Amino acid sequence: MKRAWKDKVFVITGASSGIGRATALALAKKGAHLVLAARREEPLDDLAQQCEALGIRCLAVLTDVTDSAAVRALATQALHAFGRIDGWVNNAGVYLVGRLEETPDDAFRQVMETNFFGTVYGSRAALAQFRHQGRGTLVNVSSVYGSTAGPYVSAYAASKFAVRGFSASIRQEFEGTGIHVCTILPASVDTPLWQHTANYTGWRARPVEPVYSPERVARAIVHVLAHPRRELFIGPSRRAFTVLHSLLPALTEKSLRSMTDAKHFEHQRQPRTSGNLFRPMSQGIGRSAGYRSPARQWFKRLLLAGGLVATLASLRRTAAARRLGLQVVNALGA
Ligand SMILES: NC(=O)c1ccc[n+]([C@@H]2O[C@H](COP(=O)([O-])OP(=O)(O)OC[C@H]3O[C@@H](n4cnc5c(N)ncnc54)[C@H](OP(=O)(O)O)[C@@H]3O)[C@@H](O)[C@H]2O)c1
């Protein structure tokens, strides 16, 4: 299996923390060579060293994905170093919470510049090289908010819907060429995104449960790089919301609003901030940010196990009742 990855070359944007960082490590462990991009130098260099220690070649390129020339230069540097690109992951992204009325125009626009136009520039650069090679896999990271929007995320949801629609369109343009375009739609993930978020609500934001690990998303990205598919949701509960939304849109939107109000914020005030929209932040350089504490996970597992036991017990009771009913029916000769 490792042989299949050996000497393959992948570009990952937004690699300095979170999902991008986890994806880089997952690919490095498989033996692939990497080109890592983000704005923060120190965490990127540190990651490159970690990856190289796993025996692969790694190039860190400081890149702001809102700058189309910088993204083209990223592709050029990757080709200079490795001679080809097998896969490109447009993962760089920013988050913003705030009512539309509270969100400044420039902040709204910067979310689109990063999440959507950053993906457009990355896709153009990658697809030009893939066309030249006659093969390659592009992975664009959208979000469950690219499928069903909640309140207070109008800029983010617009950008992620745009990524999803854009990817679906170019996927069809490359149909049958050996070039694949895949979209990843994760639910809440435990990453520094929640420390980096722009926030105009006045309340500290937190991911809505259930929260998945960045490693789980990284595994999904690695999987589609090896076995391309159109779209992949990560987080069954939010996928269920998408299905529910197509069946009962008004009810789903009402419950999304209540769920967001109840679960998306801490009981802690926070001053308005543009987070890492315009400038990278020094904090939040790891893969995760502690939203999935082991104690909490164990507690959830216990609850789940308790629920399963209760369900099994009630099923047994139902089966026993059914058996008893059958005996009575038999005894009555019905
Ligand atoms: N965490 C979640 O719950 C979740 C759920 C669904 C989808 N996603 C998506 O997953 C992707 C990764 O996010 P994450 O959760 O891993 O958050 P994160 O830890 O904040 O990572 C975001 C990455 O994007 C980079 N970035 C931001 N602006 C950039 C710019 N202008 N140019 C280049 N790089 C930039 C950041 O690095 P620098 O600051 O160093 O540039 C960082 O490496 C994003 O697209 C996000 O929307 C996340």
C-alpha cells in the first residue's frame, strides 16, 4: 500500500494548523512528498521538519491564497522541486460568526476571497498542471454549511456553497479525462479554527456537537486522493440534516436556528474581532484545540453504550412480549 503513495506529490493549502496539518502528517506517513502552503512561517517550517523526519521530501511555501499570483507561484515552486503534482488540496479557510447586520463589508468579502477565490486560484493552478500531465486529483474542502446553512454564518455558508457549486461544475468539465475533482464536506471539527474565527456576535463561539477529529477528516482526504469520488460528507448527523432539509426545509431551518443558539456559543462574552481574516494569528498552530477532551469522549461513549443497552433490553422485552403473544394466540388456536 505504501508503495502506491511513494514518490507521489501533493500540495496542501492551509497546512499550518488543523485539518491541513493533520492531512500533511497522514500523507507523509504514507510516504508521499509534500508542498505545504499557508501564511505562518514558523508552524509551516515546523510541520515540514516533522514530515521530513518521516522520510519524505517536503517544501514549505509561504502563500496567501487570496493572491492569485502567489498561488500560481506555489504551483511553479512545487513543479521546480518535484517535476509534477499528483494531488492538490484546497483546504485554506477562515470562519466568521455574526449576524449580517453586524458583519463589516470587508470581513464578509475577505471570507469569500479566502474560502472561495482561494479555491478558484488553487484549482486553476492545479488543473492546468493536471491537464498537462493527463491526470491528477483536486480536493476542495467545503463544509456541511456548503449544503445546509445555519444562522450567523452567512459569509461562511455563502463561500462554502460557492466552493461546492464551483467544484461540481468543473468536475463535469473534466469528466472522462483522468482528472478528478472531489469535494469534502466536514461537520464540526476540533481544530484551531474556533480560536481563529472572526466574531461579531459578542459571544465566544464553539463547535456544535458532535465534534470530529481533524485526523478523521485527514483520513477522508487521503481516501479520496486514492479513490476519487464526487463528494464526501464527514459527520453522519449533519448529513442527516441535509437529507431532512430537502424533505422538511422549514422545520429543519427552525431547529438549526435553535440548535445554533443553544450550542454554538459559550456563556462567555468576547469583544468583536476579525480573527485571522486579514492577518494570521500566532495562537492555534496545532491540529486540534481541545474541543474533544478524552473525558468528554468517554462520557459520550458511556452514554451511547447505556443507550444501546437500554435499546437492546427494550427489544428483548418486545421480543419476549411477541413470543408471549404468539403463545397466547396459539393456545387460543387462532
Ligand atoms: N473546523 C471545522 O469545524 C471545519 C468544518 C468544516 C470545514 N472546515 C474547513 O476546513 C478547512 C481547514 O480549517 P481548520 O478547521 O483546519 O481551521 P484552521 O486550523 O484555522 O486552519 C485554517 C488554515 O487555513 C490557513 N489560512 C487562512 N487564511 C489563509 C490565507 N489567506 N492564505 C493561506 N492560508 C490561509 C491557516 O493558516 P495561516 O493563518 O498560517 O495562513 C490555516 O493553516 C477550512 O477550509 C475550513 O473552512 C472546518
